[in-house]
Amino acid sequence: MNIFRLAGDMTHLLSILVLLLKIYATKSCSGISRKTQELYAIVFVARYLDLFTDFISVYNTFMKVVFIASSLAIVWCMRFHPMVRRSYDRELDTFRHYFLVGASFALALILHEKFTVQEIFWAFSIYLEAVAILPQLVLLQRSGNVDNLTGQYIFFLGAYRAFYILNWIYRYLTEPHFTRWIACVSGVVQTALYADFFYYYFISWKNNSKLKLPA
Amino acid sequence: LEKVLIHDEL
């Protein structure tokens, strides 16, 4: 564990807390893509199949349980909470996310570290996480306006990815045999998807104005 | 056989 990895995990956790806060405080999920949230729930369940087979640390187990539980809770709220579900932007959230699931799984069958159920699901979750933000970015682009908490949620998610890249650079330089092509290449792709959002986020922050994305 | 792949990141 290095400082970049810890910062990455903490910003990831913070992003989820911000999203839960938004849903809890405003009883609204407007601006949030349910499809992206469902993809994240699939990502965590598929990746943490090792929860019962490999023990790494109390920290690791705790974070895995938090990520699985929070992602399922968010999806549950957006689908079933009587007030929250009413604010869901159904007509804006039309990205065909099943396509991403299928493509990621197909890629995992071709590119994996080892041909075992756990490793294929692990690779699948890495590929799916890389593209899971797409329905959310498309929804924001369509609605144009981004409320503060939604903007911060995506900002922290992007920061989490950026810290993970720094973590890999650090590990590559300090650990003798650190090579993780699947995670690193997917991670760079994932971070690149945020570049556009970050650009507009910083402009609005610099001008102290409301975040707006171009149509 | 020793398990070589340990995914220690989240």
C-alpha cells in the first residue's frame, strides 16, 4: 500500500459517499445514470468473487464489502425507493449498456491472465469498469446541466482513476516484477474517458460558475 | 500448486 493507492481508494469511497449523500439528502437521483450504477454493481460482484477464497487484509475485505453493498444499495434505491425512483431521468438514460457487458465478457474470454472462472470474471470486471462510466457521461451530455453533487461525484471517480495510475507508476518503479498489463491498460483507457469531463469541470471551477457541458 | 495471481488492488 502506497500513498497513491490509498488516495485512490479514499477518493473512490468519497465518490460513493457523495452519491449516497445526494440521493439521501435530496431524495432524488436526477442526473445519475442507473445503467452506470448497475454496471458498477456487476463490476464489484464479478471482481470480488475472491472474497471467500483469498484473504489479503482486513482493509481489503472491508473495502470489498463496502463497494458491493453500496453499489447494490444505490441500484435498489433507483429502482425501488418510492421517491427516488420518480426522479430518475429514464428518457435520457438510453445507452445500450448490455452491449458493454457482452463486449467486456467476450474480451475477457480472449484476454485473461489464466483460464479459470475467477480470473475470467476478474478480467471481465476490469474491462467493464473501464467503460461503465459511458452511460453516465452520455446522460450528462444530454441534460447539459450538472448539479453540484453529481459533478463532485464524477470528479472524485475520475480522481480515483488518476491516483491508481500514479500508484502503478510508483509500483513499477519500486517493485521488481510489477507487470499488470490488463489492469494498467484498461485503467489508462478508463481515465482517458474522463478527460473531457475534467476539462469542463476545471473551467467551471476556475470561473467559479456552474458546471455546464456543451451539447 | 501455489497461487501466483493475487489481486491485491480493489
